[in-house]
Amino acid sequence: MRAWDKLSLRARLGLLYTVLLVFSVVLVGCYSYWNIWQLFISNKSSQLRARAKPIIEHWLIDNDLANSDNPHLKLNPQKAFILARDLTSRDTVAIVLNQKGDIIANGKRLPEEPEAPTPDKHYLRRALAGENEVTYRSQVNGKPVLVLLIPLRPQPASPRIFGVIQMSTLLTDIREILFHHGAMLVSLVAIILILGIGTGFWLIGASLKDLQVLLVSCDQISKGNLSQRVSVKNHRDEISRLAVSFNRMIEKLEATFASQQRFVANAAHELMTPLTGLRGSLEVLLRGAQDDPSAMARLSKGMYREVNRLIRLCEQLLGLSQLESSSNVNKQPIVLSEFFNEFKADAQVLAGGRSLTIQQGPCVKVSADPDLLKQILLNLLSNALRYSPSETPVVIGWKLVVGEVEIWVSDQGQGMDAETLSHAFEPFYQGKNTVVSGDKGIGLGLSLAKSMVEAQGGMIRIESEPGKGTTVSFTLPLK
Ligand SMILES: Nc1ncnc2c1ncn2[C@@H]1O[C@H](COP(=O)(O)OP(=O)(O)OP(=O)(O)O)[C@@H](O)[C@H]1O
Ligand SMILES: [Mg+2]
């Protein structure tokens, strides 16, 4: 089994195919040889029986035995000899045996006539018991002979048997024919095997060639060359389909790696901005600005703002990484009206003095993580507040859609242009909108909201028109 495992797929398939081919061709060859042998034998035995039948019938009539009903009739050796003699020819010899199985007449007279084999007791007993078609093979002086036993009866249907005729004929001619046939069969089998095995190996090699190409591509990809693709021929076999799926998978992987690289680069850039600001402020302080109270206050304020920005960035990055694992989503039944009653206080703190409306929807229970739901709403609300004038209202509400609940946050602010709309969910993407209230963002709010919604089995979408306002809605499964 171990040696088998060590073989390549090509060698395994080739070996299996060769064994099967040899086995089936040899089996068919042997069967055909045996079949022809049987055909010759049965043909020869039918011929002998057909030749013997009229001779025996005439002999019975000539000797008044055809109608004899004497149960103690004994065969006369002279009469039996005539019968044996009539049945003997150049290639066939007949002997006559009595009811006890003793030879009473042998038809061989001339030296060129074949010798009769010694009767086989087992077969003789069967013929004396009344079996008509006893045929077997034997040997005389090392030569193969076919032996036929014919019970002697007054009438063909009579149960009375007063002797047995043994006819034997040499099989040397049949053997010779079969030897030539066998030699031809062996050469044919050898040709079939050579051609079959050659074609089989060629076919296996050709079929596995694409797999080899796939293997080389996998090797190159494992070395980091993600732009590598497998060239697919226009076949519809499994290997071509595997190559198509493989290319698709590599395309996705390449896109994922590229977006990860972009993400890390953006994150580093976003971290650099407040850190550079902090270093600048610290350098000024070190150069002696601590003696100037007004400069000191200004720098501290700036540093405080940068540190806050750093903390917010870290919190959002942490939030994104936590969402990678589904075990961080703690879903539970939430009665929306109760949730929003509590949420209103937090939302009002964020909104400051601005007008914020919570439009009560139907009394439903959703299956969601309350912390994540709160974070999503705070993110969307902070966007609405940030990008809409303070005198315009911001509305939060929910409604039932098929099997789900849709929650929305809408404002009547600047809205988004087509480009912002198409990239809004990308991490670190920030549109050209001017910040109306609060600090400039990082560009993670919407992508974080999207990840949080999807982690709970929902979907998020934006409807926005420049100058008119924006509505961000997301769905959550009903409990
Ligand atoms: N309600 C809105 N109205 C108009 N534009 C919006 C609105 N919400 C988001 N945008 C646009 O989409 C961009 C991406 O929003 P996102 O919330 O991801 O980032 P951000 O608000 O800039 O920063 P962060 O949320 O990380 O503090 C924003 O920069 C803004 O241009
Ligand atoms: Mg935001």
C-alpha cells in the first residue's frame, strides 16, 4: 500500500489500466480458445454418432436383435466383431463390450488403424446404466483421443442394454488446428496489449497535462506571484472546470490581499497624521514653550484633540477586527420600542441642541446584538449630524419589510455625489463633503456599520441626493 501511495497519479492510473487491459484481453483470449476447442469436440462427437447410428441399426436387424425380448441375451463375439469392424476406419477404432464390461470384440485389424484406449470403468458404468451421450477425452501412447460410449439396445427407447460400443478417434488434427489458432491468438493479444497500453498511457498523459500546468501555477502562486493564472483550454472536463474555479479563487484572493494592503497603508497614514501633530507640539514644548502659558494651553488643547482622534481610530480598528469572528456577536431578542427609548438619551447627548426625532414604528422584536446596534446607530447619527446644517432635522425610525425590520437614519443635509455614494462603504474613504459640525472623520464609520450589520445577518444601503439629504437604512432579522 505504501509503494502504491508513493506512485504518481499518472503511474497509478497507467498501472491500473494496464492490469485491467491485460486481465480482460487474456480472459477473452482464453475463453475464445476454450470455446473453439469445445466446438471441435462436440462437432467431432456428433459426426461419429451420426455415422455409427445407421451401421448399428442395420447390424441389429441383420442379427435379429432389433425385436429380441430375451432378457438373458448374450452377445456373440463373432457378430460383435462384425459390428466393431464396420465402425472402425483409418482414424476411428471401435470395440464392443458386454454387460459385464469385458471387451468381446476389437475392430482394429490393420496396423495404420489407431489403438483403442482401455475403457474407463467410471464412464463405462454410466453407459451401462443407460446414459446415451457419454463422451470423454483420454490418451493412447501419449496421443489425445476422444472416446464415445454408445449403449447397445434392441430399440432406441428400450431400457434393455446388452452391451456397449466404445468408439475412439485421434484428436491430433484438432490439436494441430488449435495450436495454430492459439499461436495466432497469442500474437493478436500481444498486438492488442502493445497498442492498448501505448494508447492508454498517451491518453492518460494528455488528460493529466492540464493538471501539471495547474500544479506549476500553484507552485508559482505559493511563491507569492498572485497575478499568475492557469491557461484554460476550451474543454469541458473536470480539470478545465477546476482551472476556471482556481483562477476565480486566485482573483478573489488577489483582490482581498490588495484591499488588505490598502487598508494597512490607510490605517498607517491615518495614525501618522495625529502622531506627527503630537510630535510637532512636543518639539515646540521642549524648545521652551512651557514658559508661555497661552502657547502651553493652545498646544495642550491640540495634543488632546490628536490623542482623542488616535483613540477613536484605535477603537474603530479594534471594532472591525473583532467583527471578523462571529463569536463576538451576541445576538438576543430586542424589543425595538424599548431599545429606542433607552437609545434616545445617548442620541440626544450626541446631537447636542439639534432637533432629533425618533419615529416609532410597529412593536416588533428583532434578533440582534444590542451593543452593535447602538454603535451602528451612533455612527449613522454622527454622519447625519456632521454633514447636515444644524437647523435641519434628523429622523430615526423603523418599519416592517418582508420577514425583516428596516431601521433608517435620515437627514436633509448635503447628500452624496455619485462618486461618494459608490465608495462610501470602503474603509478610510472620505467624500468631499464639508464637515458642518464636529471634527473631521477618519472614513471608517460606514464600513464599520456595514460589517456590523452583516455580522448580524442584515443588509445596509444608502439613498442620497446631493443638496437634498441622505437616508441610510439597514435590515435586521425578526425574532
Ligand atoms: N449623512 C451623510 N451625508 C452626506 N455625506 C455623508 C453622510 N454620511 C457619510 N457621508 C460621506 O461618506 C463618507 C464616508 O463616511 P464614513 O462615516 O465612513 O466616514 P467619516 O464620517 O468621514 O469618518 P468617521 O465616520 O470614521 O469618523 C464621508 O466622508 C462623507 O463624505
Ligand atoms: Mg462617519
